[in-house]
Amino acid sequence: MFGKRSGTDTDLRAPKPGAVSLEPAPAQAPTVSRAPPPPAVASPPLAPAKAPPPPAMESRRSDNYYEVKATIFGALIEAIDLAQLAKLDSESAREEIRDIVNEIIAIKNIVMSIAEQEELLDDICNDVLGYGPLEPLLSRDDIADIMVNGANTVYIEVGGKIQRTGIRFRDNQQLLNICQRIVSQVGRRVDESSPICDARLADGSRVNAIVPPLSIDGPALTIRKFKKDKLTLDQLVKFGAITPEGAEILQIIGRVRCNVLISGGTGSGKTTLLNCLTNYIEHDERVITCEDAAELQLQQPHVVRLETRPPNIEGEGQVTMRELVRNCLRMRPERIIVGEVRGPEAFDLLQAMNTGHDGSMGTLHANNPREALSRCESMITMGGFSLPSRTIREMICASIDVIIQAARLRDGSRRITHITEVMGMEGDTIITQDIFLYDMVGEDANGKIIGRHRSTGIGRPKFWERARYYGEEKRLAAALDAAEVAPTT
């Protein structure tokens, strides 16, 4: 059989000295717990579950299951040739592992049902080839966040609500190994000397890992998952995040190359909204993205994706966001998109917006459009720029055209709450003008928030001339009129 180490077939049949074996006297044959099969949270289906998952304590596997799995896993590692396995594609490798595990189960007389055996086979394949216990959660498209607080505690966010699962890891070392496997795929590392790391999965999902000694109760892993099917503005309309008229205005803002800042709290949908807006960039434009961990999913053919680099073990080789943004200016970009503005790169982005790179975009954390402008000013000041406050504000007014505010409400739903344009300066104060607002009216019997989007009655926003230049003024006028006449709930 493929995968056995060089030697005879007795490698599996004759346990090695000191090896753990589950072959006791007949009266004490090991068995896997015959408790009812775990509910959907422990082994989630690919399709979203219709009912909320049951409490975690009901879905925990027995300690006996993990003992049997550890024994079989140890025998598998002894029997398999990992170098040969690495040459196979994923499906072939899974089949080889399943064949060897089935033989180990038969040789060691381990008693288990077919369903239990299939579950064990999937678990071991995930451990060897994937991300272990996380694989079932990563395959579910209804999960927005996975939060691992040590080996025995895993939470997920579904429908805007956090719930505990019954999934657990063998121990903290297995969890640490999985963290290292994830971050190593993007050329990063996480260990005692570098205990904090930002990374991403192959699909762009954002990953943060923090390990001991900073994380006291074991490694903490947080994954912000992206849906396999990329959201569009039409789907955001269907979910109630914005009205059709508001979506039409956002489309026009994207097409006429307004400089846009997307503001919002953690988990409010800023990156999703940025992805939606980039769908309306013309395909003949050269777009360059700068991110700490590459997660934007642009559909245009002419996109250059750049990613920061942390320092190496000697503390050298770091490439910061500011260096990326400055380098963009030498790459003939037509639009620059910064995944998240967190520091002094705000100054370079504003300069790019103000020097012929119209249509540039970025996101930042803020609770409302006014705070977003204040944060821009604060980040520039923290960067060590000794500029008068008025000069910084004038730069902000000259650079940013529109601020779009996203929010996650207390019922877990996400809404676009403001579409606001920057008008200019009045004295030392930046003047803004709301075009679209979301008003909360109350909540229904199920605790869902009831609200409505409304136009503020602005008939001709500041970017009207820009829309006319691109031939979009009729669409813009029609959207504003429709929003004013018939506000949608």
C-alpha cells in the first residue's frame, strides 16, 4: 500500500516498544462513546442550519474519542511517508490517508460504528491536510467570524449573534500548530519571540493570532470569514442595508471617481462595502491596492495587489503601509485603494487623492462621518507632521469627496447609515452635508430593529458637476428625486 515506510507489512501489525496500543483483553476492548451523534455545531453541514445550534455542552465529544483519535493518529504518522504524501493532490492524499487509517482500525480491533469511523476519518484527514477542527466551520458560508479562545473554547458568529460551539482541539499545542500553518502560508510566523500576527487564508479571510506568553489561556485565533459568493450592491439592497435609490447613488459615486472614505465600527461591513463599490470601476483603469493582509476581492482585470511585511526575526526588513502608499505613486495608478487607514499613511493617501488619483478609496474605524474626519486629522498629527491644524483640515476637504458610514446594529443587522459629502471649510471647521440617512424607528416582537432610509432633500450635491462630466447627472437626479418622493423602509 502507498505511504508505508520502507520495511515489511508488519510495521502496522507489530506495535513498537513503548507505543500506545488499544489492543487490551477482550473484555476491555476500547470503544468510542456511543452517545448520540453530535449536533450540527460540532460537525456542521455545508448548508446553513435552519435552527440555531444547540448549547455547546450537548455537542462535546467524549474524552474516549480523543484518546482513540490520538492513538490512531500516532500510528498513522509512523506508517505514512509524508514526503510522498506531499506530492499528491488533496483528493488523492485524503484517499491514501483513509485507506491507512481503516487498516489501523482493523488491526487494532477498535470498535466503532460506521458513522463514528467516517467522522474519525474526516477529523484525521483535516488534521493532516487542513486546519483540523476548524475545517467544518470554514466550510460553512453562514459563519461570519470564528473565535478560538484556547484549545477547549470555540465561538462563532452567525446572523450577527455570537454562539459557542462544542468543537475543541486536542490541546494547545495542536492549536498553536494550526496557527503556525495558517500564517506560514503568507510568509509570516507566530511563536514566543513574535507572539502577534496578522495573516489571511487563501480566500482572503482575515486572520489574527496571538499566542503565549501574551495570551494567558493558550493561543487565541480570530478569523473574519468571507462568503464564497461575493456580495453586490443589489444583494445589500435585498438585505435592507440600503435602498435601491441609495444603491444607485453609491454606484454613481463609484463611477464618477469621487474620493471615498468608508467609515464604520468593527464588523460593520466596511470591507464588504468597499468591494461592492469597486465593482463600478471601469475595466480599463489601473487600480493598486495596499493592505496589511490582502483581503480585498476586486473584479477588475488591471489590479496590482500590495501587502505590508512585518520585520524578520532580527527586526529588519519591515515594509510599512506608508511605504506602500508612497511607492504606489511611482506605479502610474489611476486609483489607489487602501484596505484600512490606521496611521500616518493617511497623509500619503490624502496627497494621492489630491494629485490626480481621483476615485481613490479607503476605510477607517469611526462611529460617524464627523469622527472619521477627526480621526484622519489625528492620524496625520500622530505621524509627526508639524503642520497647522487648519492646513491639515484644508487638505482633508480638498481630498475627500464622500464619506459612507456603515454600522452594525444591536440586532446584528448591518446598515449604511450615512452618505455624507465634504463641502469645505467655514473658519476652522469642516462643513459636511448628509445626502442619505438611516433613521431607527423601533423594533419588532422578535427584537429586529425597524428603520428607514431617507433622503435629506438635497437636490444637487457637490459632486453634481463631476457626475455631469461623466454623463451621469440624469441618473443622479432621478435617484435623488425617487429617494425624496418615496422613502423606503
